[in-house]
Amino acid sequence: MLELLTSTIRTVPDFPKPGIQFKDITPVLADARLLRFAVDELAREWKDKGITKVIGIESRGFILGAMLADELDAGFIPVRKQGKLPFTTIRETYDLEYGSDTIEMHIDAVGPKDRVLIHDDVIATGGTAAATHRLVEFAEGPLAGFSFLIELGFLNGRSKLPADARVHTLLNY
């Protein structure tokens, strides 16, 4: 199944900017069997780890992140682009593969009694995941680790994450 998952993800050249090889997971999302497989495999790593909150990073991280939260019997917390959340937020600006951006999280989304898993569909340069981790640290939420469907290892994104952090990915390119 892992080979089928890998072959189903398509690469879209020059999106969203020239030189970027975008990994498109929408064919996986459209296949109920592959979608369930991906969620089950992601969750397997975190079962019995006491996860209380799964943070999904906008926007594709919301899809598998929410399903992962359900599978782990945890709450789901969206981290969104600046100006998209309705309540008081904390924010972090970061660099990414093709520019910079700012993300936000509700100030009361996580706290010291939580055990937080940060999920996104892809880790590329690591900027978004690292910025999300800084939000969690500011909110004093203990980090359990990071979960990614895809890692673009050649971009060395893990180097921006805490050295002692548990990182789980299903597919590596």
C-alpha cells in the first residue's frame, strides 16, 4: 500500500512558483482506501503517547490532521494564516521555500496540561513547522512531536525542528 500511496501523489512542476516541484496529495484524498491507510499509518506512531491536541497547519494539514486527531481521540487545533481566526491570537512570521508568511493560533488553544502533536502534509524547508512549534512553546504546550505525510529530505527541513523532537513521516523524497 505504501508504494501505491507514493505513486498516487503527483508532482506538479513550477507550482506555485517556477522551480518548485509541488507534491499534490489530492489524488490520495480522493481515494477512500488510500486516505484511510495514510491516517492509520500516521496514527500508528502516536497511539498510546498521550496526545491531547493535534495541530493542523493551514490548509492541507487540516485534512489529515483532523482525521489524525479523531483517530487519537484528541482535540484538533487549526493554525491559520494571519487574519483568519476569530479570537485573540498569537502569531509567528517565518521564511519558506518561496517567500515568507505569518501564521496564527488562538491564544487559548493549548496549555501546559496538553501533549501536542504538530501535523502537516509536507515538511519542505521546515519553516512552517518550526514557526508552529514556536507558537506551541509560547502557549506552554508540551510537544509530543511532528507528523508529516511527506518529507522532502533534500531540503533539510528537519534541521529547523528541535534536535530532540520525535518526527514521523510516511514518505520521503
